[in-house]
Amino acid sequence: MRAGKQGPRERSEWGSREASRRSGRHVMRPLTRPPEEAARHREPTLSREVPTERPANLRGWFGAELRLVAVFELAKGLLVLAAGLGLLAFVHRDVEEVAGELLLHLHLNPASRIPGIFLALAHRIASIDLWLLALGAAVYATVRIAEGYGLWFDREWAEWLGAGSGMLYVPFEIYELTKGVTLLKVATFAINLLIVAVLVDALWRRRRRRPR
């Protein structure tokens, strides 16, 4: 048989293959992987947590001032609370006897003026007075601790509480200064004014940021 020519059988096979190729529908399907393999080859996605924005009053230098006031108020509350708990330890004891032991421990003469005043006050204090003092200390400490917590977390009610209570002390502190100027009175008055100024400024900043 000559090259380039095909016999009847070859032409028949070629024709059948060509007919089947033309009549058949070849759909190209995308190659898919099994779920396990797809999960294994999946690119890891980076989960980025959106950082929470710090409140405006707690940013910068003013935020440091507000946090400092919060720590100061919290420390006052804890100190008064410890003092109130200490008073409860003397409820069922003779206060005058305890005061005398304290003076002897400090090597102070009970017959002198200041220790004598201390003993006279201890003689007048009864158990019911200690209970009342301890209760008052607990209430004051609760208010101060709550204020410190609120200021640390930028709560508006804490700013109102601190500014209002601080302003209440101002007339009494001025009155004490008129009776006599001492370093302790001046320092107490200055610190209170500074705290009130910071809290009033915080309230003013908060008001300016509110939409009108």
C-alpha cells in the first residue's frame, strides 16, 4: 500500500473516530480537590483584631492626670477603710487602756499636754462611738473607691462625684485657713483645688465632644 493512501478499513475507522469526536460533548470541568486536601492546602488567613480605641479623656498628658487622680482617690478610700477596720478591733476593749499602752510603747509621758489630751479623748469614747466611726469610715471609703474606679475607666458619673464632693470641702478648708495657716492646711487645700480643676476640665472636654 502506498504512503499517503488509506484503505477502506482505515478510512472507516478514521471516519468513526471523527464522527464520535464531532458528535460527543466534551465539557471541561475544573479540577476539584477533596475537602480534606483543600483544607490542607488552604492559605491561612491572618485574623487581625481591631484595637479598641482609648477614650478621649484618657489620651495624652490629660489622661495621665486623670489616672493619677483616680489612683489618689482609690488610695484614700483604702486607707480610710483600713482605719475603720482598725477601729473595730477596739470595740470590745478598754480604749483608754489601749491608748495608755500605745503611749508607753512610743515612750511618751501620759502626764504631758498632748498625750494627756489623747487619753482624755480615749476616755470619752465608748463602744457605740467606735461603731459609728467605723460605719462612717466604711461609707467614705466606699465612695472614694467607687470614684477611683470610675475615673480610671472614664465614667462621667465619677467625674461629677469627685468634682462635687471636692467643691463641698472648699468652704471648710478656707475657714480653717482663716483660723491659722499651716503647711498641712495649705497642701490639703491646694491638692483639693487641683483635683477639682482636673475633674471640671474633664467634664468640659466631654461636653464639647457631644454633638449638638
